Amino acid sequence: MITIDSAFSGFSVDDVPAAEQFYRDALGLDVQVNTMGILEITLPGGGHAIAYPKRDHVPASFTILNLAVSDIDAAVDELNAAGVVTKIYDDPDFGTDARGVSRGRGPDIAWFRDPAGNVLSVIVADAG
């Protein structure tokens, strides 16, 4: 078994300045571009992730980052006010409402995309 000192997540983007603006201004996260041109994202609770440039980037078809919130409607209102679209799935069987919130199928959750097309969510998560 290896000894692990810490861990972080990483994902690709096609435009680091656009990602920096989105994660800082739309999501309110602390972000820095390091000397290698990689976006370092500080997450609430002490974790962090990186977004690295990739010329042949293909958006993730799965949720790369879940942001835990206590009030899904307030979070969706804030995202929408920042110009973020939360209604990204149109499948009538998927179970999202007109605002893009899935309710009553587990935790309330709304998905949205970053400028690189990666899928993120705001989700009501039990803090306990």
C-alpha cells in the first residue's frame, strides 16, 4: 500500500482564461493560474482541483465537480443571475423541472456546464 499525503482532482479545459473567469466570477471560487498555465481551484472545505489546458479537449460527459449547497433554489437563482444555464437536459424522462432541478430522485440536484462544456452540479448534500 502507498502512503498518500494529499489528493486533488483534475480535468481539462480548452481555454484557461475563460475557465478562470467562470470559476472565479460565476461560482465565487478562489482561483489562481500557476506558472505552468494550470488553473488551481480552491474548493470550500479545504480541497482543491486543477483545470489544465488541452488543445484537443473533449468535454466530460459526466459530472466532474459537485458543489454542495443547502438551498438548491437559491443556488440555481444565483447561477442563473450569473448567466449560467442550469436546464441542460431536455429528456422528459430525466425528471428535471423547468429550471433544470431534479427533485425527489435522491438529493435535489441541478447540472450546468463550464465554458469548456464540462458538466458540474449544485447538489443538496447532507453535511452529516
